[in-house]
Amino acid sequence: MDSYDLVVIGSGPAGQKAAIAAAKLGRRAAVVERRDMVGGVCINTGTIPSKTMREAVLYLTGLSQRELYGQSYRVKNDITVADLSARTQHVIAREIDVIRNQLSRNHVALLPGTATFLDPHTLKVADDNGDHREVRADKIVIAVGTRPARPASVDFDGATIMDSDQILGMAHVPTSMVVVGAGVIGIEYASMFAALGTKVTVVEKRSSMLDFCDREIVEALQYQLRDLAVTFRFSESVKEVQRHPAGTVTLLESGKRIPADTVLYSAGRQGVTDALDMPAAGLSAGERGRIEVNEHFQTEVGHIYAVGDVIGFPALAATSMEQGRRASYHAFGESVGGKLGDLQPIGIYTIPEISYVGRTEEQLTGENVPFEVGVSRYRELARGAILGDSYGMLKLLVHAESRELLGVHVFGTNATELVHIGQTVMGCGGTVDYLVDAVFNYPTLAESYKVAALDAVNKMRAIAKVTQTGDYRPLPE
């Protein structure tokens, strides 16, 4: 029986970083993963394929250049699935090679197969050929990730009714599509296909979408998606999806019928814990296969940790990487500094993209925190004009008394890159005055921070001036 200091189940972002962190600490580490899933869902069916597809869509449709060259501008008129998948497969192959190289040079063993607990310290690893081996570990990290949740009432066929994994293997770009679920994945794909010219209808049982984001930013996204002919059906539930020779009909509880070539069901994610035989290790999974952990990512069995999407929100690759590193450090008594804080950036790769860090206006208002808002719009920036982005914006939320940065919300080109400037200032305890006094390259989108900071400070100065001079007059009732 092979024995390791640490065995990680799953090779996604969380699993990779957990294993490599242990190896860097001089421990003998191994990763268990199926041969066809090295890199996990992130590399093979999730983050990397969808984001690569997004870049292909933006390039081939010429969407981001139309303000400069006209609405008829296209790089390619008839875009096929082959056009989209060529770039996607290239990037996937490259990333898998990078991961294999990283594991190899850090002397992390890659054990092909599927893991099952035999006891709290022993795993059975079975490969595709039916062969198996037993592996013993002092510490174990569960990083199995998630798969699309599939309602039993929906007859998925991978061709006309699909989940978010299957959509990457579609045969052609549909002329019409129903997206069930206005979560992050659903809205990302809705925006991509709308950019391709597909007539998209989004059905969501809630009254709005992306409730964790700033409302003004979400409204801006909805406006842009409606401009791409996306139809939203909020407060609606799907009763049934019927398959017909000419396509599908989605029946809503309200009685509406929506015809479409294809239905994408984006009903959340399910933890891939059912094959682990967790009771053998003294563990149990909760709702949707999720595993409960403490602040150190320990499960109810102290030497077994869980990280990544399988533990739930925020279920982001970047956050999962840090969770994996921290779990390994804690397992082997290495200090990791403070608790994984609230300054984790959220990125949503819609067209246009959204990113934010910190709190929203709604949260601050609910907490009775006095704040001022500073806004910069891309159309005011030379770089915005160069890029042809007139709709983008950056919003700063500033404490009205301490002047500290409480939140940064970005919408538009390079939002997921731009947010890190604000994240760094917030992480270092900086105030809006740093951004006012800083010099940014010109012309850049980063300059939006100075414009927004000046906007916030000027509003605060106006309030101070009014209250100090006594010129304030209450509005008439």
C-alpha cells in the first residue's frame, strides 16, 4: 500500500494548490484524478472553456468594435461551433500540460482513477480499466468540485436540452435558446449566445438576477443584454420542457409557451461526493452534496479537509486556490496569517463583464454606514473612446467620515482586471485620498479610479462646505 503525507481528491484549482503547497513544505503528496479530467471541471468543462469561448465570441462577432466601425461590422459572418471550439481546445490542452508539469516538477504523484474511502485514512483508487489500488494518507483534502444539478423532471439529451457541461459539445449555433436560471453561469452563456445572434429568453423564478451584485451595475447589464435582444422572464417557473422534431417548447407555470431550438438548464451545481462513500470516513454531505467545514477548511473529521466548489459559496477558481493552500498549511502546522477575509474579488464574465470587491450600496445602507459614491464612466476616458466602450463604469463606495474604501464595482471592458487596484488599496487600509493623489498612466482604464475618487471627494467637500457655512436649507415638505 502506498503511503503519503497528503492525498488530494481532485485536480481542480483547489486540489492543485493544496498538493503543491504540501510539496513545497517538504511533504509527500499525491492527487487522485480521472485520466480525462486532469485540471478538474475548471479546465475541462467550466471556467477555462467558457471564458475562452467568450473571447472567441467577442473576436469573431466584432462586437466590441462596432461603436468604432458600425453595427454591421463582423470579423466573420457565419460563425460555426468549430470556430469557437478550435480556440477552446487549444487553451484546454495547453492548461492541462501546464498542470501536469507543475505537479511533476513539485514531485506530486498523479494517481489516475476515482477515489473511495475505505476508512478515515485509507482510499481505494479505481481506474477506468477496473484495476484498483489502496492508498493511505495522514491528511486528506477533498476537492472533488461540482457538476451541473439536473432536475429529475427534465429529459436532458445533450443536443436540444442541455446543461452547462454539455453546451460546449453542441453541434451548431442555435437560432433561438431558452436559458433556465439567471445565475452566473446562465447569464454568462445567455450573453455569449446573444452576441452570436441567437434569440435568447432567460427564465428565472426570482424577481431579479445576480442579487449579490450592486443593483445599478446589474441594471446596466440588463440594459446591454436587452440591447442584444435578450428577453427576461422573471418570477416565472418552468413547468415542463417538451421536445419536438422542430425544436423545443418550454411551458411556464403561468401558462406561457416559449419555442426555441435549444434549452440550456442552469439550475445550480451539485457536489460530486456521491462516489466517495463518505460514511466510511465518518463524514456526511449536506444539501446538494456540499461539505461543511470550519474556518481552517477542516471537516468534522479533523485530518480531512474540504476545499473549492464542494464547500459552496463563493465557488470561484481564484478563491478555491487560496482555500487549497490554506488547508495544506493548516494541516502541517504552517502559519498562513489572518483569516481568509471579505476582500475576495468576484468576477462575472458576461458580455460586458462585471467585477467587484467589498460591500454594495444595499449592504451599507442596511448596516446604516454613512458613505459617498464616486463614479467614473468609460465614455469620459480617452481609453474608453479608443476601445469603443461608452457604457462601462467604475463605482467607488467611500466611508463618509473615515474616507476608507468600502467597495469597488466595475462594469465593462477589463472589469475583472481593473478591480484588483481597488482590492489592493482596500487590503492595505488605504483611503480615497490615495487614489486622488496617485498618478495613473494616460490613456488607461485605470485612470477611472482617479476620476471616481475625485467625484466622491468633491461630493464630500460640497457637504462639508454647506454644513460649515450654514447655507444648508431643508427641502420643503
